[in-house]
Amino acid sequence: MNRKILVANWKMNPQRESEAIKLTKAIDAKNVVICPPFPFFKSVKSVIKKASLGAQDAFWEERGAYTGEVSPLMLKKLGVDYVIIGHSERRRWLHETDEMINKKVKVALKVGLKAILCVGEPLSVRKKGLQAAKNFVKNQLREDLKNIYNLKPKTYNLIVAYEPIWAIGTGKPDNPKETAEMSRFIKEYLKPKTYNLKPKVLYGGSVTSLNIGRILEYNEIQGALVGGASLKVNEFKKIIKIASK
């Protein structure tokens, strides 16, 4: 069965623990991954019954003198199942490089987390056409997954989230047909012996209840990384309902 995964990326929201608990209870469902801010992990974990717990980031070392960072090993011991790595906002605001992201993916997989690797092109690249976007994403994948085959990770522990930067938070999602083509491209690129990976590919970028149905019509797209809409209970419930059909 091709189950669709919905990743609720709350980013730096909500502002109160009580709100996080209320939201968790409202959207707790199978095949949903809830990614709250770090301070709310314990409270969110305590009320989850059907969903999985995810983190929005992790550091590239299991332990050490790294002020302000959270290790993937800590996350694993807390009961976290998934971790988002390389989100475009971290690449932009925190200047995360492909080299840093590569190290994060490796250690996340090493400790047994499911890594959700985010890739996607800026508008300046997409304006040149879909082939230019594919080349941009291929370069990201090559650098972000460098030497990943040495780890021999379980193939299902890597998930790729295609999130074209120009679509995030703009209300202008990618054309589902082109997203499906990009998803096929990603799968084909990662299939060769060099990688031997068979990741699920999710779409992220202005996902709403109005467009999720069209996005998930394509079997190549196996779920969605949802930002703002995951903070709106009624909206996200609609998304869950449509995705579960």
C-alpha cells in the first residue's frame, strides 16, 4: 500500500506549551509526522497516540562541546523518529552548506533516525526551465548524499522533500505535473548502484487543502511537507482526510 506521509513542520510556532499540546491532540493521526520546536518535545510526545514525532533539525555530531546544538542521538533517545535536514530556511538564514547537510544526514541515519532531506531550486533557476531545476537539485543530492552508500542505510530511512524555494510561503505551489516529473527524476537519480536508495519523495511549498488532492494524484509524490497549514487545525484535518483517501 502506497501510504502518503504528511510532515507538519511547525517551525518557530506555537508560542506556548499548552497550544502545542492542544494542536497535537487535534492533528494526531496515522502517517502524520509532527515536528514541533525543541522545547515542546516532551509534552508533544506525551500526548501523541497515532502520529510520529519529528525534529526540525539536528547537529552533525552525536556528542561534544557544541553550544546550543542538539544531537541526533539525543533525539533518538527522546523517542524522535524523523528529522528534517537541509530545509531551505536553514540554508538561507543560517548559511548551512551542502557539506554541513551531508554530515547531518550521515549521523542521523547512523543513529537510526529517518532523515527528511530537503532540496529545491530558487526562482532564478526555475525561470530557466524544469531541466535547469533538475540540474540544480541533482547537484544538491550529489553533495548532500556524498559517500552515503558507505553507511549502507536502510533504503526506507531516507526521505527526500522537494520544496522549490520560490513556492514556500508564497501561496503559489508548483504545478503538480512538474512536481511529479521532478519526483521521478529524483528517484531515478538515486537508483543507480552508487546510491541504491529508494526514497519516498514528498512535496513542500504552499500546501493547502485546496491543492493537496491534485498533488497526491500522482503516485510519484508520496506525501507532503506542510508548513503554515499544519498550524491551522481545521485546515490540516482537511489535508489529512484528503491524503488518507
